[in-house]
Amino acid sequence: QVQLVESGGGLVQPGGSLRLSCTASGRTFGRSAMGWFRQPPGKEREFVATIRSSDGSTSYPDSVKGRFTISRDNAKNTVYLQMNSLKPEDTAVYLCAADRWDRGSGVGWHYDSWGQGTQVTVSS
């Protein structure tokens, strides 16, 4: 079991940037795929980004590709989400997740550990 805590959310203007962090505790972090998901108010949770442990490969949906970048620092047990060119439609609670099977998937149920989330609001 991996415990995850997100930070770095807040209010930002359209076109601005924000970096989210997710710090993990647990022995399996270094071998787990890490992912970011988001849930806008009243809407379904959606995939944002993932990074595998084995080869460091990443994946993004078209909605954020070219604007968001996921990275990890295993020495710090931390995964990051750099968000640039933010849009109002990026407003959501952002959650990080860990998959001990290192699948690097965009499917939520592939992840077995979840953080509580951090709010990102993009507004003028």
C-alpha cells in the first residue's frame, strides 16, 4: 500500500502555469507507475497523465498533450505535473495515483493507491 499526498493546487489565470506535486510513502513507489487524474465539478474523473517506472515512458490524452508534463523523482518519492497554458476547462480536483503493476495506464481502476486531491481553479 502506498500513501499519496498532493500539493501545489490553487487559483491561476488562463494562460498561466502551475506545478503539482505528489509525495508518496511506501516501499513500492519506485516500482509503480504513477498517474494523474482530474475530476471537474459534477463530472466524471478523467485521465491526465501517467509515467511508468520500468522505462519512464509517459502518456497523455489529447486534451493536455503539449501543455502538461509528468515527471518523477524516485529519490524524493515524488511525482510532478507541470501544467502550462492553463484553460478554464482545466479546473478540477487533481488526484495522483499509483499502480504497483507499472502498467502506465489511463484506466482508473488499474491504480490501487490514491491521494485525496488538490484543487486547481483556472479563472480570471
